[in-house]
Amino acid sequence: MSPPSSPSDSLPLLQFRSAKVIHAPQGTFWTSVFALVGTMMGAGALSLPSTMAQANVVPDIVLFLFMAVIAAAACNACVATSEHTGKHSFESMAAVMFGPWRQWFVRVLTLVLLFGIQAVFFVVSLDLLHPFVATYVSRVVLGAVLTAVTIPLCLVETMYALRYTNAIVVGCMLYIFVVVGIRAAMVGSWPEHVTDVTTTSAKGLMYALPIQALSFGCQINSVRIYGELKDKTQMTHVNAWTMVLGFVLYVAFSVLGFICFQGFPPADILTGFPTDDWLVNSVRLVLGSCVILKIPLIFQPFMQVITPYHVYMRLKYHCV
């Protein structure tokens, strides 16, 4: 029979077996903000101008503010729970706070959510990037290449190690916002038919609510980022600045998209531009790359969920 597992055998699944200690916190204020903003922003932002068309301008901005406050409160609640339990993942917090059945419930919910997000990211990136190389390679070949590019990034063990790719993700999103701003400047005027910017409807608000709520979704990484932050007292400010940046950028992008399409932006604003618009095509290329770089941000909490099950099975069958 194999000897009992040593303490090092309980380290995270992807940590090197030669490692002696868990990684010391290295996160700074700005690397933490970029990690949360990178988790939060993505292809879903392309639908935000349509929420302004449905809910009207002022109510849409108020709804943005409301969702930013709710998202900040949710992040702070996750951090408070992490501080109370001394754990830095949803899986480990559930193990401390709940019984076996509720632990598995949390685990399954998290697994389904994260697996679904990763699958959607991969499909979206394929849809955005394949038209540029369709003459040369099939979707299968491109998918294999994207997988080969993504796997090394998924094997890093900390959010801090992704600080450069997180900065690239944020830069890509800013580029997309700037391009829409350029096209709005070319239009040059507020839609003449839009004179009432305050009246709204329940239907319009119900359309905007889920899109905006998902656009502020970064809570899945807030606990892990808190665990890696060197100065834990900065986390409240990290959450606040993340939501401030999200609010400002989202509102600006929505207004610019609203102007660009003269009050009638499509659900995906990229579909409203000509297919031969080189500047907008550059957005498709940048966004496809951005979505691929976001996959490691989701893969890390995904691995945190399945690692305890792997360790359990290894101990159960006395595997080394």
C-alpha cells in the first residue's frame, strides 16, 4: 500500500510537485483592478448601446449606476466571507460554511457556470477570428491553434502571473471603445428625433437589466484576487475603482454607440457596420484575441473547483 499523502500532496492541482509553499501574495492595487476589469469586460459590451435604445438615455444611465453599486456590494460581500473563513475560493469557503450536500450544490453551480463561460468564449473567438483566415484554414484547425495558445496561459498558478495579459485585455476593450467613438464623431450629431431622454417602460428596463448585470460580472474572481493581494486593506478600493471604471466606460460606450446609429443601435453593434469597414474589422480581430486572453481568467477558478475532487479521488485510491 502506498504511504499516506504528505502535506505537499494537498497543494493545488497545477502547482509543481517540487514546490514547498503556497505562493506568497504578490498582487498590487492596479494588477488587482486590471484582473477584475479584465474579468468583467468582454464581447457582451457590444450589446450595451441597444440597452440605451430600449430603456432610454437617462433611465439607462441610472440603471448602470444601480448595477455598479450592486456589483460592488456583491464583491465586498464575497471578500467579507473570504476574510471570515480564511479561504480564498468559493469551493473552500463552501467547505467551511456548509454541509456536504450544500458544498456539492455550490460546486456544481460553479462548475456549470464556468464551463459554460469558457465554451462561449471559445466559440465567440472562433466566430470573430475565422473569417480572417477562412481561405487558409478550417474552423477545426483554427480551434486547435487557439487551444495551443490558450493552454500555457491556463497553466499559470496565480492571477498575478496574468497581469500582462489582463492589461492587454483592458487595452483591447479600450481600443474597441475608441473605434466606436471615432465612428460616432464621424456622424457628428445627436439623433434629431430623440428629444425625450427620460421616459422609459418596464419592457425596456427588463431588456436592459440582464445585459447590464452580466456586464458587471466579475465576482467569480474577487475572492482569489483578494487572496493574492499583498495589502488586504486595499480590496475595498479595488472593488470601488473597478466599478467606477466599468460605469464610466460602459456609459460612454453606450452613448457613443447610440449616437453612431442615430438612436437605433442593433443588439450587436458590429452587425450594423459594413463588412468591408477596415476599422470595424480591426475591432473584430482585436475582440477575438481579447476573448481568448480572458479564458485563463475563468479557468483558474474552474480548476479551484475540480482540484478538491481530484485530491479526494487520489487519497481514496492511494494514488501518488
